[in-house]
Amino acid sequence: MPKTPTARSTSIAGLLTATSLVLALSGCATYDVTAPADARADAPAAAVKEKDARVAADADGKNGAGKNSPGKNGSARGSAGPEVDCRKAKCVALTFDAGPSENTDRLLDILKKEQVHATFFMLGKNHVDKRPAEVKRIDAEGHELANHTWSHQILTEIDPAEAKRELSRLQDAVHKITGKSPRLMRPPQGRTDGEVSRISKELGLAQVLWSVTAKDYQTNDSALITKRVLEQTERDGIILLHDIYKGTVPAVPGILKELKKRGYTVVTVSQLLSPAKPEPGMVYRP
């Protein structure tokens, strides 16, 4: 589980900056942490103006057939779909860790059918290196590529140079396959500290934790996975699932159906943060 900092940023105008310097439980390692809503509220004026222009253009129908819209085959061309404004919409981010796997194509079929985009925090060893076709498809269909290290080592327990290799090796592998480098990473077990944050900043990676976990590594009961997700989900939450386990992908249709029924818009992490852009080294946690 993530180390719990003693403070977080808020959006109280004039009182706090966009992020707060926080102390890890060790009392010595420091890192910056903020919530998605606070990141949006503290976005630079230029980013807000740009976001408002995109939202207005979509509302006017100017982008209806543009690069943000689904193509004829249902895939998104170069983005995560039409502009979503999570300052107004009741958003929740959907994320999947530790793939791609033999279940990923089925998951992508479901997401395409439901017109939902997710963020995939991928592993390198035995995943990205074994399934480049799935990585290409994740990207081609408008989902967000993200880093979950090469071999799932706990970054706070290994030498900094090895931690950097764990992250950079995955970056290189994804770039080789897609021509793109992830901007987001999720530390294994959510365990981070000041040194991991420093390395992440150096590599241009923002850190993303979560607020909803089905603990799908403990069960293949799809109904239980669905129940756990729905019980925990609130606005601006980040849902953590794993597409490597048998019970998870079958749970996704029911989860999406109920979330939509409850008025949620399901988005990627970057969409959740917008108009803010992911800041390298920052820890984002609802």
C-alpha cells in the first residue's frame, strides 16, 4: 500500500499552492501529492483557456468528425475520444494494471462496445515484450499508455539506479512499439517516496495511485469484483483493476453499466486531471 503523507494540496484560494510538500512515514523522504480535483482547480490559466476552447468546439459540433471522434471501426484516431470536462461532469477514471495479457483483447472489445477509454499501466517482462500487438491496439483505440515498471519490483526497496532501469526499460519498450512514451506510472503496490518521485520526475513520469480497488488478485468472483468497485466509487475516483485475472474482465460490462446508470462519465487519468497536465514526479491520489 502507498505510504501515507501527512498533508495534501487543496484548492483554498490564496492559502495553499497547487501542491503540498508532504512527509513520508519515515519522516525523511518527501514528495508532492495532490488530488485530481485540486490539480484541475490549480491548472495554469493558459491550460484552462485551451480546455475551454476545446469544450466549446465540441459543443458547437466543430470536432464531431475530427481527430477526437471515433473512426468507422469504432476506434479513436489519436486520442481518448470527444472532449470531456471533468470540472462539470461526474467523472471516474478506469485503470488496469499488470497487462497486457491473454484477456486484454476481450477487454478492449468491451471498452470499444461501451465507448469507454481507460488507462493501462503495463508491465514489461512477460507482458509488453510478449504482446506487442495488444500494446499497439491499446494505443490505436485511444486508450492511455502508462508504466507499471518492467518486472514489478518494489521501487522503494531497490537501489535507485535499478528503480530507474525498471521504469526506463518499460518506457523504451512502449516507445519502440508505438512511437509514444508514457507520461504516467503507477509504482508497484503504490509504494513511493522522495527518491522514487525524483526518478519519476527525471523520466517525465507522473505517479498515479487509486481510491477504488476490487482486490481482484484475491478472487475470480466477477460479481464480488463488481460489488466492491461500485461500493467504493465516488466522483473523481480512480478505479484499480487488473486485466490479468480471470474474474476481472467479465466484471467490466456490469461495472460500466451501473456507473453510467449512476451518472458517471468514465475517463482516462489524463482526462480526469484536465485542464491540468500530468506533472512529472507528482503523486496523484483521490
